[in-house]
Amino acid sequence: MILKIFDRDRALEILQVFITNPFRTFLSGLGVGWGLFMIIVTVGASNGLENGVSADLGGRVKNSMFFWTQWTSMPYKGFNKGRNFNFNSADTEYLKENSSSTILVAPRNQLGGHRGSNNIIRGSKSGAFNVYGDVPSYIQIEPYKILKGRYLNQGDVDEERKIAVIGKRVYELLYDEGEETIGSTIKVQGVTFTVVGVYSSFQTGEDAEESNQSIFVPYSTFSKAFHTGDKVGWYGLLIDPEVHADSAAAEVVNLMKARKSVHPDDRTAFGYWTMASAFEEIEMIFSAFRFIAFVFGGLALLAGAIGIMNIMLITVRERTKELGIRRAMGATPITVMRQIMSETMFITTISGLAGMCFGVATLEGVNKLLLSMGGAGGSFRNPEVSLDIVLIALAVMSVMGLFAGILPALRAVGVRPVEAIRTE
């Protein structure tokens, strides 16, 4: 049989008890409310930071990897240490045929090297932008939003077409507003390219600004127009989802060490970076943040529950005569316990809900402020709490409320009717 905790008469009685001591009731519930507020706000802020960092990573696929050459730190097979070398088209085919942990190998070149920029001319306007030689499959590794026209296709590569896909920022700087883009021409180091598409990055902030100032041309056209031969600047790779990123990276590095005559223990010859590792690091850091939020919020809840328990013990002592009269008139121990537990749960629930609502309102206010500023929050975006976090916080609050009511309820049951009636 489920005990009837609240009914109309009991609710009115509870309200009357607390209305007579509103300040004490407020102070007793403040700790619980503050604990729920701390959990909601801290977890929401952690999620806001995680959302911001994830957005800064852009739309790169989670199982992507970027792989490039550096310099050797150990002599090997007649080669001195400090040797520089490059990938080439034969290495591309070798990776495709021998790597069991990758499902896509996309070579890439950049005019001017990493973070290089080049003068691009269109009519009387010019600008310095990044120029990349890409294969069509690269968009599977780092997706872009095509605003106008199209992206590169295999026919562009096979036929060495002089076409280009330009970034949103390139369009804004080289074209007048409303001016037709598709079919127009631009010059890259004196070589004329026809624009077939305009794209926008999925990244945000400064990373998006840099990404949108880029120009993509077919990989084969790039090699021929800018005399790079069969050199490959670096690779974009898609890792098999069933393979851990570290294992895939180790396999790719070892394959190329053997092919390029690099010592097996040389750690500087190649550089690589995987999105999976970045996401794992982010998740680990922010999981720790959320754990800390729950620990400190839980401690605040516990302190609040202890405060409520102490207040209820004082209340029981002040109401000794009232409780004695109830027992003398036939109230059972269960009835008395239910009364005290109801009052304790009332304070805990109202205080906790108030703290939770205030916390959610705070996050909403911060989010609206960021939106009104054009989303300018750096690496802090859309602070939020999920429903499961709210439910867990409410469950913890309920347990604390029950804990706070046990001792006062037992103290109330221990009151003897005759002695209580004699109490002044």
C-alpha cells in the first residue's frame, strides 16, 4: 500500500507551519536551491564550452586523419639524420593498396606551403588567398557547404580543367554585391581559372574566416599549372570506423617509414593529427568538468539537506506539545512520521525546483545574450543541460530530502504523549 503523502488538508497544514516562520524556511531551503543551481549552471557552462570547441573543429569528419612529412632525427640505411623528403603520387597508390585501416586516401597540395597565401586577381581587384590542389573525395574528409554552383568532380581532375571553387570571403572581396560568380574568371599567379562554385565553411570564428579565404582547383591542374610534378603536400585520410585512430595512425606511419627508408624508432619524420583523438580529448576534459560540477553541487545539496534536517529537528522540539496531543488523540507513529517527512520533502522540493528553474533561466539568458551579439562567444556557445542531467539532479535532490527527513521524523515518533502534553 502506497502511503498518501499529500492531500488538501495536509498541504494547508504544511503551508501554515512554514508561513509562520518564512525567514527560517527560506534559509533552510537556500542550500538545496543553491546546490541545484550550481549543478545546472556548471554543467550547462561545461556543455557551452564543449559546443564551442566542437564548433571550432568545424565539419571535419570524426574518423579523419591528416598526415605529412617532416625531417628525420636518426640516420638509417645510408641516409643522414635531418633528411627532408616529400610524398609523391606513387606513395598515394601505395597507401591505397597497402593500408587496411583507411578507407580513403586524398592527396593535397597548397600553393606557397602551409598557411601560404597568393595574389589572386580579378579585374581591378586583388587579394591574398590560400590555393589548394584537391581531389573530389577530399570533401568527404572536410565537408563544405556549397552556396552556388558545384564542387570539384573527377572529370575536372582527369581532363586537367582550369576551374576553381572559391570561398565565401573570396567572393566578398573580389566581387561586387549581386555580381554573377559562376562562369567568371580569376587569375592565380598569372594562370586563368573559371569559377564553377562558391562554398562556405562549417567552422566558426577565426577558423571559418581563414577557411573561407581559400580557393580549390583540381589536383592534376594544380600540379601542371604550378609545376609541382608528382609531389604531394600532405594526405587527408578517412579511417575505418571499426579501427581505433591510434592503431590506424601507427599502421600508416609504419608503412611509410618502411617505404621512405626511415628508422622504425624515428618519431620526427612524420607528423599526423586525428579528429578522433581530438574528440576523445575534448570528451575526457569536459566529462571531468561535469563530474566536478556534480561533486560540488552534490556537496552543496548535502549541506543544504543537513541544514534542513537541523531546522526540522528544531521544529520538532518546538512542536513537542502539538505532537503529543496528536499522539494522545490516536495518531499512529506512521502518521507522525508522514507529517514530518512531508514537511521536509516540501522544503526540499520547492527549494530544489526554484534553484533548478533559476539555473535554466540563467543559461537561457546567457544564450540569448550571445545570440544578440551575433554569436560572439569565442569558444563558448549554446550553454545547455540535457533532460537526463535534470532528472539525475532531481533524483539526487529527492534522496537528500528523504535523508534530511529521517532523523526529525524518528525524533517526532519518540515523543511520549503524556510528557509532551506537560511540556510548556
